[in-house]
Amino acid sequence: MAGSGKEIFIADLQEGQQVRDIFLVARKNLAETKAGKPYLALSLMDRSGEIEARVWDNAAAFADHARVGNYVVVQGTAKSFRDQLQMGVVFLEQVSQHSINPADFMPASRRSVAEMQAELDGYIASVTDTGLQQLLAQIFSGETLEQFQTAPAAKKMHHAYLGGLLEHSLSVTGLADKLADHYPELDRNILIAGALLHDLAKIREFSYSSPPFDYTDQGRLLGHLVIGVDMVRQAAAEISDLTSRRLDQVCHLILSHHGRHEFGAPVLPMTQEALLLHHVDDIDAKMNYTDQLREKITEHGHQWTDYQRPLERFLYLQPLSGTEEQPSPAEKRPSSGRKKKTQTAQNDLHERQQTLF
């Protein structure tokens, strides 16, 4: 299949479908059955999602090809197992990265980079504090801007796709901007700067040049809150119009936006702007997470999800699009106009503590 385009995507698989195509190995475990026979338990991915796969025969021979991060040609059949689609694999072989298109395997934001860049520029231009505007303009330029346009906002929990960091940051900033209009006593300049910068260091916290996304050593050791404050302070050192007091206020928003010590915040939100940023960040992350659950619903009307460990509850949701229940006139409400987004979800406690917000 060298040089050919990918034709079969995980989201489109049907039970009983015969498959021969390229996938990315996201997880791998060489285990044994109760009878002592080796088998491979894999998670395969492409830009549309992930699927569990099992290799029951010749598992040891295929294990070297199926290393995490390898692209592999897979031949098998999509089967239903415990109400979940799974791939029964009879053959797999590693293929060179030069023979594939990475965009087929890395999920990306549905919003165009140009559209989001224009929105970012608009928010920066709207900041009337000269020092803060210079800080934002300096940070969001060059290599940092390129990375900010590309990075995911999380490994798995929310906005976990290329461009997800910029998309999430703009969404949080948009919510904060609307609430600043509602609460005019807030310092809008500080709030907008904090909203744009709160997750800046995720460009260093995550490794995303090739899938699957993972933490860098620096990301695991320090986390994006601490790294982010360091990045902002380094940029601020060259800006004479930015006072130390204003810089401290922005850094406080970055350090406190997780809201609670147990979720990785070194300090709790202690200003109105910090309190608001924490909550709008939390809202946007959870709405993106639930949108992914809604996207997986195929039946008409509201359905109960499986237990969602990151949120510690079941959820009662409608499909994301196409088959929503039509509300009665008494139930109709104005649309929020919120853009719908996509990403995969994973019940990962460390992820929940570090990147749900």
C-alpha cells in the first residue's frame, strides 16, 4: 500500500466489514490467554477515532511490527464484542512513515487556522492596556505562534487534536469577553490576556509532532501552569510598559486556572478575574468532552452514556447532529450559537487532574 491514500476510517467501520488499510498503533500489550497462548491487544487509531484490535494467531511474530507509534497495514474483520466494535486482525506489517499522509492519522480542528488566527489578532488588538497588548503581540508571533496554532489542548480529555489549543483558548476568551460585558467591574484587559495565555505552555507540555499525543519530560516534571508563567515572565522582561503588578495579575490567572490544589493549581483563584477564568475554562472543556460523547450516539433522542469517570456520573445526552429530538413549543429555547467541536475521550485520572481545565 506504499504511496496510496487511506481509504477506510475507523468511524465508518461496520460490523462484519473486511478491512485492509493503514492504521496507527496507539497502544499495545502482548498478553496470554488462560491457556497460555500469546495474543496481541492493540488500540489502533486514525483521525476519526480509535478501535480495539486483537491478534490471536502468530502474535509474537507480529509484536515487533506493532510498536506504539508505528504505522501498520492491518488486515482483518470488524466484529462486535460486548456491544463495542473491535478488529479481529489476521495480518499486520509496519509501513514507512514516508508512505503515509500524517493528516489521515492525526485528528484536527474543524476550524480553519486562518479563521482562528484572525480571531486571535482581533482579541489582541482589543486590549487597551499598552503593556499587555505588547506582551500578547510578542508571545503570539514567530515559532511560538506556529506551535500554538498546531498544538492540542490535551492528550485525550478535551480539544485533543491539532489546532485544539488555539480553538480552546479562543473559546475560553470568547466566553470571558461576554462575561466581562455582563460584569463591567471586571478588568477586561487582564481577563482577556489571562484567557489567551492560560494554556500557553501546552506547546511544551505535549509532544504532538507525531501521534499519539503524549507528555514531554518537561511537561510531566513541571506542568503547563509553571512553564507558562516562566514563558510569560521571560517575554515580559523586554516590555517596559508592563508593570510588575499587572504581570503578577496575569501570572496569577495562569497559576490558578485549575481552581483547586488537587487539580494541580499551585494557588487558588483570588481575584474576580481568576475566579471567572477558572469556571469558563472548566465549562469549555466539559462542553467539548460531552460533544464527543454526543457524536457517538447513533440512536434518535436522548440516551444514557456509560459511566464517565472524569465527570463521576452518567450523562443523558442527545446526538450531536442530525437526529435530535424536536422539542415541544413549551420546551423550545433560543440557540446558544456555540460552535460544535470534536475529540476523543479517555478515562485517565492523571489527565483529569492536569488537563480537564
